[in-house]
Amino acid sequence: MTASTIYIGSGAGFAGDRIDAGLPVVETLARRDGPKYLIFEVMGERTLAIAQRIKMRNPELGYSPYLEPYLRGVLKPAKDAGVRIVANLGNANPLGGARKTLEIAAELGIEGLRVAVVLGDDLLGFMTAEDVADLP
């Protein structure tokens, strides 16, 4: 068995982090051989609460308002270099975030982009507001 190195770089570490950080990280990762990942970790409790309120006003929204600025400049170079992007930019609406990501990719002429979504932790689909209010 041979050991391999996985290369991981960060495009953002909190909501509102620098928009311009992702591209130089992709350029650095592109020069590496082996699996390469760009991470956008932007969701905290406060961020999720704000996103949930936005989604309640408009069910099409609720993903990070930073999704487009973070991804627009890195999607094409990342795809071209084989850098996979892992992000929690979907916030309260992961499917909406995935749709927006694919929309951006189409605008940029990117074909064959694969987007995965993790679902299952939205308790509002299983509990009423009264149920949530009754929790300790």
C-alpha cells in the first residue's frame, strides 16, 4: 500500500471572509499531484439562523449570500485543475445553493459540473414552531 497526500486549502473560514482568497489557493492546489480540495467553511449558528429567516420570507433563498461571490471566480479554474470544492454555502437551503451553483456554472460555460447536497438536519420539516418552543 502506498501513502498518498491529500491537499486541502481554505477559501473561507467564516461568513464574510475574504472573497479574493479562493483563487490563489486554487492556483496553488493546481500545481499539486493527488487529490485536491478547496474548502469554504462559512456556517455558524448565527449565520444559519439568519439564513433560515431569509428562507422563510423567500423559499428560493436561504443559501449563503456569499455563495456567488465566493464561487464565481473559482469554479472554472478549480474544475479545470481537478480541485474539488467542499462547502457549506447552502446554509438553510442546500438545494437552492446547489441550483445557484449550477446556474453560475452555466453562465461561465462550465459543463459537467457535479454538485452534491447533504440533507436531513432541518428539524423545521419535522417539528412545528410550538414543538421547538417547548424544547428545554
